[in-house]
Amino acid sequence: MPINIFAGIGCHTAGAASAASFYAPIQRIKKWSWETTWLVVGLFSWILLPLATSLVLLPDLHAFYASLSPDVLLKVALFGAMWGIGNVNYGLTMRYLGMSLGIGVAMGVTLAAGTLVPPMIHGQFGAMLHTKAGLWTVAGVVVALIGVAIVTLAGQLKEKQLGKGSGEFNLKLGLALAVFCGIFSAGMSFAIDAAQPIKAAALAVGVKPLYAGLPCYLVIMGGGAIINFGYCLFRLFTRPELSLKADLSQPLSILAKNGGMSAVAGTMWYLQFFFYAWGSACIPQNMAYVNWMLLMSLYVLCGGLIGLAVGEWKGVAAKPVRLLWLGIAIIVLAANLVGLGMAS
């Protein structure tokens, strides 16, 4: 196996670990509403970091994007907005399910939605059931849903033991958001696919192949940012219990801490796709099927480890924890089955 594949796996592992960890700094933010927190985190992850990366990589930022077809930019931005809807719900999923349960369920549903929705849209779902690759893929989705059910059961047992008043844990609301998140998060894969002309243009102006996918994110995440910012601002200005002005009027020490934690969280979130672009560039095109599978499976694995490490399951009996790990293992297996389907 060529050494670049190992480099690609390492990049995907780094991205998955960063993505699975990003909510930990958010949990340390105090005296801010979730909406204000999400706005500031998003400012770093969807605007400042993609912009800074493009400024460093491109010889002329304005000329580069002005040279692209408006149709391409609009299509990529709209798919980014679709992903943005899923991203809002992902943040809320973490809020109401926690990291271990939230990541397990959201990634399991995302795996199923991201695998089945595209062939349904293109009228290819029936053909999937008559090919070896399609059967492997469908088997992976079924196994993923079994894993989601087991992780959900672990969450139910955790809820009973810790009580419904523990933090903001809300199983029914969190699961509904996770399903919605999984469906709309498929927009990211659509956006990356639609952004291939942007990647080609980056290569044409001298950006190295390892970094060529990164200028796409300014357009993709810009579309997603509109949805996320719009949602948060709407709630902040229409809900009487929320106040952006009050959040930003906290003492300087609190603002500095909250701003710092938001910057760390936003950077960690952005790094998942930064390293995803690197990993995709390292792995040969004839093995491109492994990229999303690696990110998904490693994401779930890292999410379980981090959730346990930060004490989300502290005081929970052994049985729910064993079920959590069993569900995580099954979702990881499902991602690999999907990868086998893509390789067939």
C-alpha cells in the first residue's frame, strides 16, 4: 500500500478528532446564550478561517473568484446553504444529546442519508438492489441504523439513570434534530462535488494539489453561514428571553474567556474539512471512496472516546456504556461496509 494512503488516513484521523472535540470548548462558555455562542464560533469557522486560507493560497483573491462561473458559485453556495441547515441542527443535536450520543446518532443518520438520498434523487436506487456494490451499500446502511438504535437505547438508559433534569439533555428533541441534520448534511458532499471547477481553477493558478480543495470552502461555508447566522439572529431578536446585547455586555474577563473558547471551537470545527481536503488529496482517485467512510467512522469513534473522557457518562452504570460502545462499533462497521460497496 503506497505511503500516501497512510498519510491520507492520518489526515482524516486528525480531522475526525478535531471535529469530535469541537463542542468541548463550547461547553465551557458561560453567561452567553447558545445562539450568541454559535454566532461567534461560526464567525471563526465559516468566515475568518476559510477567508484567511484563501488569502494565503491564492495570488489574487478577488480576481480568482471573479473568474469563476456565476452558475458554479451559486450552485456551490446553495448546496452549502443546504448543509448549513443540517449544521444548525448538528449544533442543537450536540446541545440536547451530548457528544457521545449526539455524534453517534447524527453520524449514523448522515451515513444513511448521504448514501441513499443521492441515488434516490438520480433514480438509481432500484439499480442498487441488483448489483454487488449496491447490496454492500444497502447492507451498510441497514447496519448503521441498527447501530443508531443501540446508541439511542444507551441514551435512554443514561437518561433514566441521570434524570431528565441533567443539563439540557432531551432525547426526543435531540433525536428529531439528529435525523433532520443527517438528511440536510448531505449538502456538503453535493457542494464538494459541485465545487470541482473551483478546485481546478485553484490548480490552474498554481495552488499545490494538497491545498487545491481549500478555496472551495469559502463559497461552501459562506452559503452555510447565511443559514446559521440568520437562524441565530432571528432567535436573538425575536425571543424575549434572549439578548445579544446582554450577552456582549458581560464583564471583560467573561467576554475574553468566551471569545477565546469560541475561537478554539471554531478552529477545531474548520480543521475537520481542512484535513479532509488534505486526506482526499493524499489518497489516489481510484480509492476516493474511502474518504467519506474514513471521516464518518473515525468521527464516531473519536466522539465516543471524547464523550467518555469529558465525563458525560460519569455515574452511569456499566450496561449503558457497553451499549454505547457496541453501537459505535456497529456504526464503524457500517461505514466500512459502505466503503466495500463503493470499491466493488
